[in-house]
Amino acid sequence: MKTIFEKSNGVCGIELSDSSDINVLENIIPASLLRKDSIGLPMLSELEVMRHYKELSDRNFCIEKGFYPLGSCTMKYNPKVNELLASLEGFCNLHPLQSDEDSQGALELMFNLQEALKKITGMDAVTLQPAAGAHGELTGMMTIKKYFEVKGEINRKKVIVPDSAHGTNPASAKMCGFDIVEVKSNERGQVDIDALKELLDKDVAAIMMTNPNTLGIFEEKVLEISELMHNNGSLLYYDGANFNAIMGWTNPRLMGFDVVHLNLHKTFATPHGGGGPGAGPVCVTEKLKDFLPVPVIEYDGNKYKRNYDLPHTIGKVRSFYGNFGVLVRAYAYILMMGNNLKLASADAVLNANYIKEKLKGVYELPYDEPCMHEFVLSGEKQHEQGVSTLGIAKRLMDSNYHPPTVYFPLIVHEAIMIEPTESESKEVLDGFISTMLKIAEEIRTNPEEVLKSPQKTPIKKVDETLAARQPDLTFKE
Ligand SMILES: *Cc1c(COP(=O)(O)O)cnc(C)c1O
């Protein structure tokens, strides 16, 4: 009736000759471990299960459902054909331990993507391994650290970060053991050059910059900054999260940067709801090439191969070769767009400027400059009238808009950071503008009403403090 077997490779099991004879298990599994009661799984039909999950997914807000102007996140439309390509059997059933010989197609795709990213950024070498932008920052800063170690300049312990920077920048540099020095922004929302000069000494390893920066403003003095840093023997790190503003118009190499990360899940149209998976490739100039993580993908004119033999590599930063499915989607997007990548950036910048011009005046615009792909308003005036930026964000949800990024960057009070991307039509932008104007008017005349939002979301108004202090993390009572 039963056989307990052990194979020579150590695999053990029970073979039931009669699968209905469950009692046999009782002879083998200790009684104390056997379940006494049913586990209470609902007995449902396929249709009922389907409706349950559809209902859950309907509660989610996504780009397919409405406008998603989440500043700094580049929530552009992700073409569905990319999903089809990423699910091709040859891509998704390939085992990462298969030989180079067996993996030529995947290696070719990675190699071609590396080449495309080199061209787009102007850099000389690429690693596709990091799994997100912040992971790219960590990887990039590790290469910078190793570069100075090999040069014998271990005194270079400081990394300069502008006060407008994304929080991951100082965090990544700190995780590499650097000390963070903040440089302030001037009245035009750009790095204050005089303040920067005062911070420079021989202990400075690098500056981390985002350009356009998180205010959506292009750093006009970037070449001067690059010269200052390089004359000081320091390097420049480019946070490429805002790359959607500049594709094909300029690149970090021309701006004088040494290391760049890209967020494929922002700029190159791969999904990034719910935290991933993403991809944050790092691109570097020739002098940092030997420090990249291994393997890098190479082509000898005949075959593609994984090269593990980089003289000063920082080692591995991730298992295997990165989030391969994301790389497939990004490569498909790049091929599909070709030279139109440049138009995507142009439209993203145009859309942001259009909304900015329509909303400024009604909402405060702290840095009244032409913006790039995004801009930052302040809800200070509305706050004084009784509704904070958080209230505005919640009101927008009742009109089927995902709220913009709020309270970031930190240097703007009551910040509202809007990034429309190139995906949207003028009708959508006009609808959003008129809703924002309507909300400002409601706040002026009847702030109490605005404070009742959101009313139409699956979860209505919550007590923020209670939710933070006593989070309800179970799905049942
Ligand atoms: C999104 C973002 C990051 C971090 O990227 P992740 O992929 O979310 O880790 C870093 N800097 C800026 C400016 C960003 O917008």
C-alpha cells in the first residue's frame, strides 16, 4: 500500500498505491502534527474566485484607469506589447545557470541594451544588475569608493548632496561609508555655486546630482560644477530618475558626469507599481569601467559571453544578471521608440509647462522658472484657508485622479509635485487643470466640504494618526 523510499540522490518520499487511502499518512506523520479540523478554506467556484480577484484589482488605481501625475516617478504608459515580449518562452523559461552557449539570445538582448544605454547616456560601460534606482546609486557609489581606494586616496570620505535631493541619495552614499555634506539651493532652485565652492576640499569624493533636479529645474551651472569637482579631483554622480526630461537632447556625459544610474521602470516604460521589480542600470566613463559589478556582457564579434574577469570589480550586487524581464521590456520600448525617444521628452516637458502655466497664481509656484518634465507647487495659500496639501491630494482622488507627489522635495512647504509624462492628451491635462482649479475654489469658499474627501475610494477618510500608531495588518477581524 505504501512505500517509503530514499533515492540515491537523497530524495525521500511516500508512494501511495491507492491515492484515496489518506489514513496511511497517520502512520507516518506524528499525530500531534496532524490537522484535527478543516482549515476553513472557502469552497468556491472558479467564477466566484474570479469575481473576488477582479473586485480586488478594481480597487487598485493604475495608469490604465486614470491620470497618474506622481512627480519624480514618471508614471508613463507601459505598452502592452512589452508584456507579450517579456513572456516569450525563450526568455522566461531560460535558467540563469544555463551556459553562455545556450543563452545567446538573452545575452544578445542584454548586450544590445547595454549598447543602447551607452549611446543614450554618452557613457562607456554599463552594468544591468542593480534592481532599482536606489540600488543603482549604491552600486555607483561603491564603484566611486573603490576607484579612490585603488588610487590610494582613502581620505576622500565626503559626498556632497544638494538639499533638494531625493532621500535615497544621501542614504546610498552613507551606506557606502561616506559622510554626507549638504549643499543648499539658491533662490532659483539650483545648486548654490558659492556655497559649493566653500565645501570643496581634498576629502570630497563626489557630488550626487539630479538634472533636471527634483524641482523640475535644469541646473544651468552643471558644466561649471563639473569643472570645479574635477579640478578638485572629485567625481560627479548623476541620479537619472529624471532622464525622461532630456532623452536625446543632451546626456550626462556632455554635462560632465562620471557615473549615472537610470530607472528603466520610470524612463523606459516598464511597470513599477507596488514597488517593483525594477531595474537601475549603472553607466560609467572609461576610468570607472574596471570597477563595475560582474559579470558584464561582452561580444567578441561571434559569440556573446558573461565576463567575470574585471580587475577591480566591486563584486556582485545582485544574484544572477538583474531583473531580466524588466530588461526585455525596456529594450522593446527603446527599439519601438528609436529616435522618437527625443519626442517623448519634448512632450513630457511641454505637458508639464502647460499645466504649470495654468495653475500658477491660483497655487503658489515657489520657483517661477521654465520647468522640465515636472514642477513643484506649494499649497501654502490653501493651507492658510484650512486645507493642507494632503487634503488637496485626497480631494483629487474623488475625481478619479491619482494624487501628485506631496511634501517632497523637502525644501518646498506644502509641496505638490506634478509630472504628467508624455503619455497624456491635452483633454486629460485640461480635465486635471480644471479639477485643480475647482478644488482651489472650493477651499476658498467651503473648506469643510473638501476635508470630507475621499468619499469615493474603497477606504474613505482615515484617521492618519491612529492608522500610523495602531496599524491593522490582518485581513480578518
Ligand atoms: C525614484 C527616484 C529614486 C529612486 O529610485 P527607485 O527605483 O525607486 O529606487 C532616486 N532619485 C530620484 C530623484 C527618484 O525620483
